[in-house]
Amino acid sequence: MNAPSRPAPPPNTPPRAQPAVRPSPTAAAPNYSGAGSGARVSPAAARKKKLAFLVGGAAAVVVVALVVFLVLSNSRGTSGGSNAQPPGNQPPASQTASPSNAPSSSASPAGLGKTPSEGKITDYGAAGRFLTDSYYPAPGQGWNLLTPAAQAVYGSQEAYAAYWADDDSHKVQGYRSARALGSPNPDGSLDLTMELNGVRRPYHIVIIGGQMRIDSNTKVDAPASGT
């Protein structure tokens, strides 16, 4: 008896087609220009920051160098370096200071008897007494009662003192009768005459700094004309 036959195997089934897998696109890296934790900076921005850092550093170096230079220069200038003139080369004070007793440079350029008055003399008696009571009782002490032009007649204060110290030649033997010659001049000054050692001499009185001053030759041997 024949054995039962085996069923035929099913035909080979082809594999089931699978859907194609598309690769996902790679996301572009974000470009952040702002600062912050974890922020990414573009190459161009990084280069700018580096350049700014270098420039700032160079400027700081220049400033520091300039400050150091100025400090050193100033310290050399005030430390008495070789450029300073030694004290031995300085001219003595006596060579540069003008003598205190030299004739005043402000002497009247118009000449003796023409010093302008700063005020008007209205008290004729006071002007006469200025000669008889203030000046001639002690002419050796009356340097400051003269105008610069009258002081210049003597040359210097020392010569003035020496002149009046010579009693043998320049002694005041007497003076009297000071008289005004009319009204004051247009500038307010007053002309007078006074008898000195027997000779009547003219005197020109002015106001300077609020005080009377004699603007004439006050020597005992002055010409009677006053010149």
C-alpha cells in the first residue's frame, strides 16, 4: 500500500517592501551674537572682540608710558639738576636793587618849579607857615617836604644831608615874611616869596598826595630868581 504524499510546500513569499527611511536634515547651528552663558559667537564677532582688546591694551600701555615720562621729567626739573644756575653765578643783590636814596625817576619832566599840583591851595597863610614853621627851622630833615624836582637839585639824599650839615657854608641865618604872589595858579599851586639870609627868594608850593610840597631850589645860596 502506498504512503500518503506530503503536501507541497508553499511557494517562496518575497519579502515585504519596507518604506524608505529618509535621513533627517541636519539643523543649522544657531548663530548668537549676544553675550550670555553658553552663547555661541560667530568668527567675525570674535575677531572684532580680539582686535578691540588688543587696541585697548596698546592704548593703556601708551598712557602708562606717558605718565611715567612726565613724572620722571618733573622730578628732574625740580631736583636741582645740572641745568640750574649755581648760586655763585647769581648777581649780588646790591647790583640789581636800585639804591633807596637815589633821586626819584618821577622827577618833574617839565623842570623845577613846574610840577603840577594835585589840589588847590586856598589858605595862603598856611602856605607861608609851611616855609617858615615846617621847612626852614630844620631844613636838614626836610627831604620829604620837597618835590622830586626840588630833590634833584641836590642830586641825592646823602648829598642833601651833607649840604645842610655844613653849618659854616650853608647855615640858615634868618628867614621871614613869606608872602603870596597873587591868586593860585590854574592848577591850584601857589607862588610865594620869602626873605632867606637877607635875600628875598621865590618859592613854588604844590599839593601832592594831599600834602604841601616845595617845588623850588631851597639852598641858601640859590639865585634870587629861583633858577
